[in-house]
Amino acid sequence: MKIVITENQMDKFAQKLRMGIEKHGFTDTARMTGMNKLKLAELSGLPIKGDTFHSENEIVVGDLLRDLVNQNREYKTCELHYSGLEGIVEWNCRFKDDENYYRLTIAATPYWDGNNTPIDMFNVEVTPIYSPEDKKEFETINDYLHEFDCPKSFENANELMDWFREIYIPKTYDIIVKSLEDFKEREL
């Protein structure tokens, strides 16, 4: 069965969602409607704040990270995960050069530090290709912390999704690759 919704009906629906958010708050409206938060933000057409301080009827990026990551789980040699308990976006990446395999774990959460995305490589596993028994693991690597600025706000969910896919992910990946090169020069 196919349901056709007119533009007028969609506008009324979006208005009802905005009224629900204003009255009950963003999180409770998502729960009451059964929508994931990113879909609710998209349908409501409301602006999205970048920072973490907000009233309950405002939408912030932090509330949408789980859904953003679920839409963008893989990028090149990395898998992205969202840890709800810690509220972080974790990257698990695999690389290979002529001598070694590298497995990296990186925290790179947008707006973790105000309007910045800190990129913290906190675990590197190095496995020699021809002698895997000589595997080494490096933890809490503070020398490889980088960050970049994030927009203060987004006009709507589509603008946020574009930024996440076209700016955040490639920029984070490029910094991870550079951090690995720096790590190889210093540690190996």
C-alpha cells in the first residue's frame, strides 16, 4: 500500500512535531513518536546547535551522534561506533605498510570540547607482517592529540548530515592518517 502525502499535509505534520518539541522537549517527543532523533530533527526542520548546553526543546548535535554514526558506519579502512555510555564517537581503523599491520582506536567526538572535535589516538596495535608473534600494543598515546573547529550551528538536519559526511569524516580520517605517520616516526 502506498500513502501519498501532500505538501500541505507534510507542512502541518512538521508544525505538529515542532509544537511537540516545544511543549515536551526534543528527547521526549522522539520517544513519544517512536522516531529516531535524526529523523525527528529532519522532519521538524528546526535548527541544530553545536554546543552541549541547551534547553530541552532545542536540538543539539550530541543528541544526534548515534543516528549520524549509524548512517555512516564505515569510511575507507575505518569503522565508526558510538558509545552511548561514554557519549563518544570511536574510530577503529586498520592500516598496512610494507612491514606492519596497524590497528588504531581513536576517539573523535564532534563538540566534545565546546565547538571542537578533539582526535585522540588512545590505542595502537602494531603487528609485523612476517613475525606476528612480535605484536606490540601502545596505549594512552597523548602525543597524537589533534583537533579541528566545528560550526556553531546548522540550519537543519540536512545541513548537519552533509557536514558530518563531507567534512567531519574525511577531515578526521586525514588527521588519523597523519597521526599514524607521526607515530611511526617517533615510536618505531
